[in-house]
Amino acid sequence: MDTPLSTIAVVGLGTMGTGIAEVLARAGHEVIGIDTSDAAARRAVAALEAATARAVRRERITEEERSDVLARFRTFDDLRAAAEAELVIEVVPESYEIKQQVFRELDAIVSPTAILATGTNALSVTRLAAESLHPERVLGLHFFNPAPAMKLVEVVSSVLTAPPAVEAVTALARTLGKEPVAVGDRPGFVADGLLFGYLNQAAAMYEANYASREDIDAAMRLGCGLPMGPLALLDLIGIDTARTVLEAMYAESRDRLHAPAPVLRQLSEAGLTGRKSGRGFYTYEGPGSQTVVPDALTPRDNGAAAGGRTVRSVGVAGSGTMASGIAEVFAKAGYDVVLAARGQEKADIAKGRIAKSLERSVTKGRLTAEARDAALARITAAGSLDAFADVDLAVEAVAEDLAVKQQLFGTMDKVCRPGAVLATTTSSLPVVAIARATSRPEDVIGMHFFNPAPAMKLVEVVRTVLTADDVHATVREVCGKVRKHPVDCGDRAGFIVNALLFPYLNNAIKMVEEHYATLDDIDAAMKLGGGYPMGPFELLDVVGLDVSLAIEKVLHSEFRDPGLAPAPLLEHLVAAGCLGRKTGRGFREHARR
């Protein structure tokens, strides 16, 4: 295993195998591509030709270098071609029978010192290794799709794997410009272990008709900064593949969050496996296309016929960061805003915070000085909710405490004129319980802005069973006017974003509790392998561990699923006062501000 990995065989020339072959050939390795399908081999060669041609056009490589890369890639239809390889990477279908057959045949072909790597993301590496004559040389080498672009490679050891084999492929990954993460052998490893639970919950949310596919995907893109929504990502991965991964995860964990949503089975068995078949959660131009086309489920544009109430002035209750951010959003959009706090001094401080925010926008060239002055002039700071007497829309943005919000809505009910819309920005409390504190629950709705409100495009519009149609229409119209993207969801814990985000964060904590992977490796895996803007532990420290625990408790209480119970480590850190950046210590140490 000390032999340099100069010649590498890739068994299986589908999308992933082709991508891995390209990465290896461009890094200077001799690559032996093996596939029983001549068509797959031709496609792999064509893909490498096209990729290197693009690189030449973009002046990343010369024509001579391109010729060298192409010459290093040879294709065959027989495993015996791997005889000279020091490393074999199999990327055949996710089936124990198929992979075990490949390993058995390779045992009789390759040198005893050659390393055998499986590209599985769902099957047990240990079980595959046990079928080999030399289990100590078998490990997992999990690239992410598309392999040329994605930086993460999970290096998976079984209890049988020899350390020199791990060291050799880890060093190889680094020479390829990848970030190797060492993980143990369990279904999903780190990235997919966290990712597929989240995707499964999104599928279940869609199946329950809680929200449309478009709203679920938009919520996670705009609310979390993800490159793709979960249902679109399932279509890209392949719904059948996702089902296979989840089945393997559930077989080990017995966690209901990993039990594949029935809709995944229904779509898989119908052949609606996503982009590769031309239809999955969405419909595409054709098999293999990424272009979504309208179908029977595509929302129709209702234009301006929604029938909402007229909104000219807005009241914002609260003096914190969220309240001032929301007031800024409305003022910049041309609404007259009353910003009411508990006392005139607090209201003036909140308005001063808005002035500083507007000034920063001017400095960065995002706003003119005239627009800044006009927006600030539209905001009236008030020390009492009595100033809401004439507003058309009252938005509450106070502490996330049901009793506090109910008391405030009781006051707004008395102060606000008949017909005014009353909105709460709660992220986890039942909107209907807040609405029932008023004599007009039909006028109450949820308007969940995301922090920072001036920058974040998403607003979750939460309709209760009592909310009037024209109130719902009003809020959607207002969202459009303030340049926010509204998504509709029902009145249940977590709405869309938090209901999908926080179980994922909780599962990341459980990985650390079980000593499966380190904080740094998990964060790196999700940023590099999942395209997340922040790793789960970075995000937990930013959100606040106390806030995260409170949301986890609400989700667990609402859905009564044992898998949603807050991780004990999270509870211990909160009890110790380690709340994240705001206290200087959470999952990591932070400099005090």
C-alpha cells in the first residue's frame, strides 16, 4: 500500500464514475475506465472531451495539456483491465449483490497490495469488505456530485481497514484538490446522513399537503441560503437513490425521521425518479433535462384579483433588532410606519438603529441619500400602542413568549381600528392561540420575517383555520410590495423552515455526542458536500443555543416524535450558559464583542 497511486481504475462509468475519472485524469493519473456498456464508455469519453474543451476555451489548460489528459483515459468492458491498477474505485449501482460480485472478481485480478474503494453512500463498507480476500485493503471513497466541482470526499474506514490504505487515499484526495473527511462506517456517513433525513422530512411535508413543492423549495433557498430546495434536490439525486439511502439509514437507526416517506416509494415504483426520467416532484423537458416545465401542479398566476384590504400605514410593535428591521423594510417600500415600544426612549433608540442601517446602505451604494431621508421621515417612533389607532396593518415583533404576545394582541385588539390586519412574527408559537386573545381572530395571521429582515427575502405567511381569505390575500400583496417572497404554510410548529432546519441541526449534535465525527468535520462536510453557507455548528452558535433548544422543544411537543427530542448535549450547554456567540462560548469559543 506504499506504492504511489499512479494508475487508478474506475468501475462504472455513469455520471459519478465519469466525473471521478475526469478528476483523476486531469490530476495526472492513468485512468482505466471500466463499464460493461459500450454506450456508457462512449459517453464518458465524450464528457471528458467536452469538459477539457471548455477548459481550453476558458484558458485553464492548453491544447497540448488537453491531449495529454485524454490520452490518460482508456476505457474497457472487462474487469481484467484493472490488473495493473494500484487503486480501484467502484461506482456501480447501490446493490450489495452487484458490488460484492465486483469485489470478488477484483480479488482474483488485482495485486494483493492494491486498494479497493467503494463509492457507496448508503451500503455498509464493512459488509462489502468482509466478502473480499483482503478486507484490510477495502474502504469507502465517497465523492459528491458533480465530482469535478465538489470539494468534499468522505474517506470511510471499516473496523477491518488497514491505516496505510486510509492514509494513501487521504493523501490522494488532497492531491486532487479535495477536502478529505475521515468518517466511520454507517449509512449516509456524515453529509448524506444529515442531508437525507432533511430531504425525507421535506418529502413528508409535501405529501401531507402542508405546503406546495414550490413554497417548500423557495422557503429553504431563501430562508437558509441553500443552493437548491429539498424537492428539487431529490429530483437531481434521483428519488430511487434517495429511497435506497434512507432504507439503509432506517435499518440501522430505526429513527422514524429516516423511514422513507411513502411518496418516495410511490414515485420510485412509478418510474418517476426525477431529472433522469424527466419527471419526479417536478416535470422536466425530457429525461436528463434540468429545465422544469409547467404541469398540473404548477401554481397559476392569479394576478391582482386576490381581493385584499387596502394597506397604507403599518404599525410595528417592538424595539429589538427584528422590529427595527421590519419597520425599515416597510418604510423603504413607501409605507407610513409607526414604530411603538414600551416607552418613548426605547422607540427612539430603535429608530436610531434604523437610521444607522439606512446610512450603511447609502455608504455601500445600495440607497441614495434622498431615499434614506424619505424612508426615515416615514417612521414615527411612539412610546405606546395607542399610536396604532389608524394603522391598516399591525405587526408584532416582541419576545417569543406566548403570554407576552397574547397580552400585546389583546391591547392591539382594543386600539386598532375595525378591519385592520393583525400579524405576528412568531417563529414557533401557535398563531391561533395568539389570535384567540382578540375578539377578531379572523383578522389575525402569521408573518414570519427572517433575520436580518432588510436582507432576507422570505416571509412565511401562516394562516390559521380562523384567518379570513381577504386577510391572507392582503398579507401576500403586501409581501410583494415590500419585495419579499411569501410562502404559504399552515399553523403548526416550525412552519416550513424551522420544521426542516432544526431536526437537521439536532441530528448533527447527536453525531458529535456519539463521537462519530468532529465539529469541524461535520461543518466542512455540510458546506463542501451539501453547499450549505454555514455548517450546522456554526449556525447553532449564531442562532443561539437557547433559541435552538426552545424550537426543538416546541417541535418535539407538537409532533411527539422521539427523533425530535432535543439532543442532551444541547440541553447541557444551555444549562451551563454556553449559548453561542452572544455569550462567547457555544459549541466553539468566540471572541466577546
